[in-house]
Amino acid sequence: MEPLLKSVTASNGDLESLDLIRLAVLCQSVADSESIDSCTAREALALRQEWALLVARDAPPSSSFAKHEEIQKEKSVLKGRMVDFLSRL
């Protein structure tokens, strides 16, 4: 396993303390790793791409409170899925 992943995936709590950007970077690292099977790499890449789409939807930040709240909720759900995925590695 890559050193970056090994240092962070020690526990689920470690992952939960990371912000969404760092989790997206870890997912990209998994996707790029030659030691990861292709199915896992595709899942990691899909999570990272989903993050990129959410960021794009929120740039510039919406003046609509409801839309902002919806995107924040989607980010929170995505973070949970990233933590779950990375904790299984």
C-alpha cells in the first residue's frame, strides 16, 4: 500500500477527521496506485470525480440558501461514502 494511504487509513476515526478535499486526494491516490486492483481503482476514481462535480456545482457559491444546504448535505453523504471506502482498504 502507498505510504500516504498507510499513514491515514489506520482507523475510521482518522479518516472522519479529514476534510473532503483530503479524502478526494486519497481516493485519487488509490485510483492511481499500481498495487490496487482495477475494480477498487475505478470505485476510488468515481468517488473523486463525484467530489469534483460537487465542487463545480458550488462554484461560485450559490446565493440560494436552499441550494447551498442541498450541496452541503450531498458533500456530507459523499464524505461518509469516502470514509467507508477508504477504511476498507
